[in-house]
Amino acid sequence: MAGLLIALLLFFNNVTAGVIYAIYFIIYQQIENNFIAPSIQSKKLELSALMVLSSVTIGLYVGGLLGSLIAIPAAGVVKVLLENYLEQAK
């Protein structure tokens, strides 16, 4: 939201600056959301970055915005439950 507001204000002041900022902001968001954030969250939860990104994608499709917000903690819970189940099965 903040990036959109800044791009809009820049666009009213200088069209070129607004377009350049909008392109920069979109690229920055894509890099952060698809590479940096899953990597950091995967280290904290001890899940792979692919699993974090997959859980967010599934949560977004199943539950919308709220689903995407609770997808990573839910993936962590599933991991812990699965580990405990496999440990008890031995």
C-alpha cells in the first residue's frame, strides 16, 4: 500500500519518476516475497524454502488473504505433528 501511494504521488509530480518507481517497487516486492522471505522463514521453522512458498500459495488459494497469513504457522504445526507421529511409530 505504501509503495502504491508513493508511486501515485510521484506520478502526479513527474510521470517518468512515477513509472520508474513503480517498476522498481514491483521488482523489489517479487524478489523479497519469492526469495528472501521464504529463505528466512524456512530457517526459523526448519522447513525448506519451497515448502514455505508452497504453503503460502496453497493457503492463498484455499483461504484468501487470511489463509496466506496462517499458512506458514500451519505448515510448522503439520511438520511437528508429522515428526511426533513418525517418532511414535518407531
